[in-house]
Amino acid sequence: MAERILIVEDEEKLAGLLRDYLAQEGYEASVLHRGDEVEAWVRSHPTDLVLLDLMLPGKSGLEVCKALRAASEVSIIMVTARIDEVDRLLGLGLGADDYICKPFSPREVVARVKAVLRRTKHGSEVPETSLKLDDAAFKATLGGKDLGLTAIEYQLLKVLAAHPGRIYTRDQLIDAMYRDERVVSDRTVDSHIKKIRRKIAALEPGRELIQSLYGVGYKYEP
């Protein structure tokens, strides 16, 4: 059975375009243009993922996301027209599975949908090359091989890996890494991420476990 996507978007042309692209990829895509129609729809129609715009008539995407997450485990990708808005959304802890900023290409949306559904569907499967963390030794292994991380690098990777797919801002990562409230710049986080990526690539070339969202932060994608 095709996986079912609900597109909640008040721009009718954009909603239709996304529906067509998703349908071409084999998804069963439906469209709503109002936020106050979403909860009833999800209750009465089996839905695997909701592509949810932030600004909607009737009820905001923010309110809809909170209501859906309280009552359902359906996957949610939030859509916003402002990249700086993602920072605020992350701080609110909505529980969305991913965020997309307009303008975007329909192909990007399809790729994000595939990634989220793959992650939620196969999240319980542990590949042989899985990452393993040993808190007692501050040791991270990938496919059984030691990554050779420093204590700070280990802590950073641990935070990201604890919630695969969740986007963390640099400020959130700094707070998690440094409990003593020292002043640390965003570039420090970027530097540690670069070193972790280099160590991962040394063990498994071409494998990119830590992904960046331009202007926002980072996420771990196994």
C-alpha cells in the first residue's frame, strides 16, 4: 500500500505542485488548505506524514502541530517562509520530525519526505555499521571501530545521535556541551563538527552522519 501524505498548504498552486510530485513518487497525497481541518482529517484518514505549513487560515501550523503530536505519532514536516523562524520553532520543542524553509524545490520536499518516512519506519532496525556510545569511557565506535573522539566531540555527537533527524541550533548544542555556562562562539561548534565528520569519513568514506541546515544548525541522520 502506498504511504499517505497530507499536504496542508493555503497556496493552492504550490499544494497542487507538491501533490503531483509526491504522486509521481508513488505516494498517496491529499491536500487541505486550512489548519482547522487537519485534526479531524487525521483522525478519520490513515496518514503516514503531514507536510504542514506554519501560516494557515483557521488555525496556525504551530497549534496544529502541538495538537497532532499530543494525540498521534504521525510524522510531521513543518514548512516556514523564514529560515530564522526555524530557530524559534526548535526552541518550542514542537516534536516535528523535520523543517523545510521556503523557497524550496519540490524535489527537495520529496527527498525530505522519503528520509523522514524511512527513519520512522525503520528506526528500530540497527545496521551492522551502527554508531555505539560508551558513556563510561567517552568512547564512540562506528562499525566496531573507535572514532577516537575527544570528550567534547563525544558529548556533541551524543547529543545529536540521541534524537536522529532532530535539528539542533548551535546555541542548543553549546548549552548541551558546556554545562558551566562559559562563553563559546558558534565557530567552536562548527569546528568540532568538522573534526567529527573527518573522523567518521576516515572510517567510512562517503558516509555523512551529521548533516547541516544552512543558517540553523545540525542533525544526525543514521
